[in-house]
Amino acid sequence: MPEPSSSIRLATTSDAAAIADIHRAARAEAMPWLPVLHTPAEDLSFFRQNVLPQETVLVAEADGRICGFVAFQKDWLNHLYIATEYWRAGQGTALLHRVQTASTRLQLWTFQDNHRARAFYAKHGFVEVERTDGAGNEEK
């Protein structure tokens, strides 16, 4: 298992492809039951044109490459994805702690069936406050 990365930095637009690839692969592995609604090109465009310019995005690096990222705005954590080969190696925790120190009241959404993510956030002090039927999200 790779060692935790101590290298966390602010993302740049040149990181968009790596971020989109990590998002797509980690999401497919963690939530194979989710419908795939976008092409890889659409994912890249979303991160390059929406997320990177509008949110604070940090990347974790290990072994000379980006191995995870987090994107947040104010008190909302919008994305936290780690390359699958780095799961349980500490990068997710390191990124989350960076966001927690920058926020006074951090909140987020997870899919109910994403038990791995729900356990991760509970381990780090998050408390479930609401469940929905998914009607309000893109995946339904």
C-alpha cells in the first residue's frame, strides 16, 4: 500500500484531466450501481470549466502524480475522490483535514448506498442529518 502523501497543493487548470480521470474511476469502483450520465470529455469539461474556476480545489500527490483531490466552497465539501490504488493510504484523510481547518461548519452529501464514504465521514466526526430518495440529484 502506498504511503500517505504529505504533498498537498492548490490545483491548477492543468490538473483538470487527472482530476476528471480520478473522479470517473473512483466513482465507478465505489458506486458501480450509479448510472453513467456523462462522457469522459464532459467530465473533463465540467472540472475544467466549472469546478476549478468556482471552487477551492486541492490535490494530493504521491509517486510524482496526482492521487486524489478535494473541492469545496465555503462550508460545503463538493468532491473528495482518491485514485483507487491509494484508497486507505491516508490521502483522503489528509485532504479532508485541510478542508476541515478552513471551514467552521463543513457539510456534504453522500449517496446512501455508498457505505464506504459514509463510514469514512462518520469516522471523521460527521453526523447524518437527512436522507432523501434521490429525486433532487442528477442520478435520481
